[in-house]
Amino acid sequence: MTDFIKITKALSDPTRVRILGLLLEGEICVCNIVAVVGVAQPTVSRHLKQCTDAGLTLARKAGGWTHYSLATDSAAPFVATFLLLLKQAVETDSEFIQLRSKLHAVKKAKKLV
């Protein structure tokens, strides 16, 4: 029951849900999440830590940057179910569709630099 409660608490914040929805697009650097979601880096990192503690995300260090991805291969109970529900929830949400477009624009702009 503890894992279930951790996951539901992680999903109880709209910003964390937005971040997790962005991670459906694949691994993302914290700097890109900050640019898209529009909150400070420490806040994004705190949100991601809670998601990682709940078993929803994985972190990978690359130099001075941390990249996050969804824990799609997690053996933890409920993770796969919640990630499926998340995918269904964001597919048609207009606010999220705008965030996804913004993420693609940020990634494209950073590749051109």
C-alpha cells in the first residue's frame, strides 16, 4: 500500500503531472523541462525527486546535467497502470498539447545553437 500512496501523492500535483506527461516524449534534460513548464530549476528538481522516489521516473547524470525518463520498465506494482492512465489523460488535453509543442520547439532551438 505504501507504493500506491507514494504514486498517488506524486500525481496529486498538476505541475508533476505536466512534467510526467512531457516525459512520455522520452528522456528530457531538466533544463528543457524548466524552459517548457516555466518554473524554477530547484522546483522542477524537487518535483522530479518526488516522482523518482515514487518509482515513476529514472534519473541519469550526463556531465553537469540530469536527464529524466519514465520508469517504463519498472517492476513496481501500479507504475505501469498509472503511466498508461497518464498517457490517456494527456492525449487530448489542449493545455498539454501546447506544452508538448513548446517542448519540441525548445529541443529544436537547442539543437540549432
